[in-house]
Amino acid sequence: MGWVGSALKKDIADISPLLAIGLSTGLMGSITTFSSWNQSVISAITDGYVLQGICALFIGTKLAQTSFLDGMQTAKLLKKRAFHNDLPQRSSENKEYKVKCIFIVASLLMWIGAAVLSILDVQNPTRKKLWMGCAVGPLGTWMRWFLSQLNGRGITIGSRPRFKWFPVGTLLANLVAVIAEAGMALYQCRTRDQSMKLLMESFQLGLPGCMSTVSSMISEMHSLREGSKPWRAHVYLFITIFSAMASSFAIFSTPIWILKTKHG
């Protein structure tokens, strides 16, 4: 994300705006999942591994920030050394239209292929989970992109919007994904139906997994830190982590603890 979402974002957008969105929002936003990471931390704490959970939360946050900064630095070095600060220019409209059509057709074929294989591949549960996750993953990505349009609009208090600096859309995407992830994880703990467990695991992998994002959050934190009020980055991180963990504790941990108490 330090490459395509920050250091080279403008250069990639000059070549193709759709390519910039696809690489940052589509690819990087999907492979860096906030909900799965948050649920892993919550599961560890719920099972009694409190120290391990806290360490995973702290190390994961710091590692993501460090990786983002390393990505920015290496991208700037690559641009300077390999391209001499001059990346390829934007293609002609006709060529860009052809590339767009090819990309759309290829994406549809892969999506349909994943959906078909999720039905036909019954021999290997691991592969079936992957196919099903790939089939529902684009929906999560689209939902995150749609919610990201709320960024910069602020929160309406009274007659006018306030806190326009706060990335409301990204927060909502992560929070909704965390709530869905926690609910599915709780259902898996309660059901003995293996087919339903497989279905829930697949949806966890694809829907909330692609809807939530760590990379976009870290990129937004970096932008806030580079602004006139760096403290906003810390406020954004605290609100995101606190709201996510509070939701997961309420939806997942509390019922698990109650059930353990009832059954001794």
C-alpha cells in the first residue's frame, strides 16, 4: 500500500485512474483484512490468552505502519533509480478503453469460474472454501468502495457537517465487517453442522475479509499524521480499535463466557 496507495498513487493515476483504484482499493484493501485480524485477537483473549492477544494487537498495528513507511521509501527509491522520476504517461483513450474491456471480461470470467467451482468442487473442503470466498469477495470490496465515498463528508451535527478530516467511510466498512465476522465466528462455535461451518468460514474469508482493510486505515493515518494536526491519526486509530473490539466482545466473547459459565 505504501507503493500504490501513497508514493506512486498519483503516477499510477496519471497512467490510468481505474488502475490506481483497482490496485489500492481493490487489491491492497482486500488482502489486508482488518476483521480477521481483530477476530483473531478477540478469540485469543476470549480463550484466556490475554497477553498474547494484546501483543498481537500492538505488534500488528506497529508492523503495518512500519511496512507502509518502508513501502513508501522503496517506491520513491525505485522511481528515482529505475525511472529517473519519470513514469510512463497515460495511454490514449482508445487503448485505455480496450484495456478496460479486457479487464472487465477477465474479472467476470474469474468471478463466474469461482462461483461454479464452489458448487462443483466437492472433493476438497479447503479448495471449496477458497472458491466460495473468491465468489463473495468482490461484493465485500464493492461495499467498502461504496462506503469510502463517505470519507471527507464529515459527521452532520446540527446544521452543518463537522469532523471532515475523519475517514467515516473506512471506519464503517471495518466496523460492519468486524460485526459480521464476530457473528459468523459465534455461529461456528454453536453449530455442529460441518457444511454450515464451511459456509461460514467461506463467507468470513470473502465478505468481511475483503470489506475490511488495514492498508487503507494505515494510509489514512499517515495522511493525518503528515497534516497540521498529527494527533488526529491517534484519535482515528483509537476509535477504530476501540469500537471494533467493543463490538466483538459484545457479539462474540460475552455469549461464549456466558455459555462456559452455565456449563461449568
